Amino acid sequence: MTIKSKQPCVLDKVWPHPNCFVCSQTNKQGLQLEFTPSDDDSVGCSFCCGEPFEGYPGVLHGGIVSSIIDGAMTNCLFAHDIVAVTAELNVRFRSPVAIGPMTTVRAKIIRNDSPLYVVEAKLTQAGKVRVTAIGKFLEKPDVFGSTAQ
């Protein structure tokens, strides 16, 4: 499976989540991360998070870490022209992610059983894998444009 778009975080279609906390460039309260496709069919992003996203002193909040992982996985699917929602996300925190230093997240599709996709991600800091995750995503279920009951 190869990436169809070499544009970071862009589909040829209408952007499916224009106010996303993780990657929207217009959400001023969000992280505004920009994911870039790589030749190995993954997407990645390097970033630094400050104290507003702290959990324990000096440590990035686990919920923020999970959101970043989920955003990387979703943007990996977007890069393959797939719009999907998270069905399951399993995150393994190997060691704390410090506030401040440059951090990198990378995601790649490891299984395509359309309409279900399995994506893996790794978050690294200072050359060490801090977080790993596996996510399952369901392609475009009937939640877009409808309200939850």
C-alpha cells in the first residue's frame, strides 16, 4: 500500500475533521501538529510540548500522548486516502515522555482488511522509544454528518 498524497495532512477531498485538537492548524487551543508522509508509507511528526500539556511534574500527560498517537495513525490513513475513525487504541507507555525536548511520532498501516485497518505507532524522545501503540480503525462509518442518538 503506497501513500497517494505527498502533501502533509491533506486529502484531495474535504478535510474530514477541520477543528481537530491534534492536527488542525486553525484550532488555536490545539497542538497544531503537521504530519509528513515518508517513502516507507508511514507518516511522522516532530514536536515539543510545553507545560500546558503536563500531567505529573515535567511529564507530558498520558491523555495528550494518546491523542498524539491517535492523530498520527489517523493522518497515516489520510495519507493513503482513507477516512476512518478509531475503533480500538492500545497504548503502551514504556517510559515517561518529558515536557520540552524534541519528540517524534511515526505511524504506519500494518494490516488492511478494508473496512478495518490496523495501524502501529511509536513515539520516541532522545533516541529512545517511549510509547508504542496499535490501533484499529473503521473506514468511514455512518457518523459523518449525522448526530449521535
